[in-house]
Amino acid sequence: MSEIARTPKPPYYAVIFTSLRTDADHAAYSDMAVKMEELAAKQPGYLGVESAREGLGITVSYWESLEAIAAWKRNAEHQVAQKKGREGWYASFKTRICKVERDYGQP
């Protein structure tokens, strides 16, 4: 991911996923990350994503509603990825869900 997500006028929601990786299977992790980004983009209510990793990983996905976020969390393929993350890819992680009430910047 190398561009800033184009989000609509607020309000909308952000899911902030912060993680520390283990040394387990970097290739499989990278493949799954790409697959999840592509799958998320097809979900109703998805608005975009931004991600960075250098030691600490931070991925922020943007959504129209809390219902869209809940549906993404329940997605069967996403649940498989979550399980693999908990069982081997992440030493630790935290998910935060926020309502974006204001944003500004340059396109």
C-alpha cells in the first residue's frame, strides 16, 4: 500500500489494527495480507485502507458504518486469516474502532 486512502466526507469509521509479528512464515503472511486487502475491498461499506510495517505494523481500514465493520469481522475467509494470525503470525496485536468526525489534508 503506497497511497493515502480517498475517504468521503465524515462521519465514517476507522479500524486500526496494530501488530507485532513473529518470525513465522513471512511469505504466507504476505500472501494472506494481499488476499485480505483484495477481499475487504469487495465488502459493502468498505472505503479504503492504509498500511505500514517496519517492526510495528499499523493497518487502518475505513468503513461506512459499524455494521459494515461487523460484517467484515464475520467474513469466513477473514476469520481464517484472523485465526492464523492469533495462532502464529502475531506476537501481539490490538484492534481499535473509531468514528472519524473530521479529516483534512491535501489530495
